[in-house]
Amino acid sequence: MQSDDALHRLGAVDREMIEHRLRTIFERRAEGDIPGMLEYAAEDILYSTRGNWTLYPFVQTVRGKEAVRKILATVDVMYENFGSNIHELVIDGDRAALHRTSHLRNRGTGERIAIDVCDFARFRDGLIVEFAEYPDSAALMR
């Protein structure tokens, strides 16, 4: 049996790993590096985007890395991503929740926007197995 101190250190390592991976994912997103993002996803990842589908056409749930790759590539056709500012990140065991502002440019209109997004992730063996994204879909349509 491990001491409380040893368990605390293990928890801190897991927390640091999760934080590092999430920050890296959003950095790679801004670079357009979808394959690099998916290095941190489990093969059976469940990815969902929530919101008003009449305002944001990408609201759906998909399973698997290939399906996630396709949806992210489709979003890239409409929006150029300039990165995210993470305002708050809470990690509890294998789960994380974060609030961020994403900076985008609509490729059709050229308009730059900043939208708030809340994300929820669950990890297994260091990889994301569930990722739910809640963008401010009304802000995307303004």
C-alpha cells in the first residue's frame, strides 16, 4: 500500500500530464495540426459538440479518431483558428473542465470573432476518451 504522500505525488503527476496535454491540443488546433491533436485521443474517443444546430452546423456526436478528424477538418473549411485563451481549468482525477475564449476568423466573411467555449474531457491511460465542447453558438453567427 502506498503512503498518502506517494499517492498525492502520483495525483500531481497525472494532473500535470492532463493539463499539459489539453494545452498542447489547443496549441496544435491553432496550428491546424489535427493529426498532432489526435495523438492524445483514444481510438474509441467520443467527441460531441453541443449547442444550437441552427446557429452552428457542427453540433453532433461522433465516435472514433477518423470521425473526429473529419469533423475538425470540416470546421477548418469555415473558420481559421488563432488559438484559445484558457481562463479556468479544473482537473479532478481523470476528468477536466475548462473555460476558454477561442479566436477565429470566418473564412467566408473575413470577420474575426472571439467566442467563449466550455469543454469537458475524460482521460483513460493518458488519452482522451470523451470530449464535449459547448461553444457559444450564437456568438458564431453574429
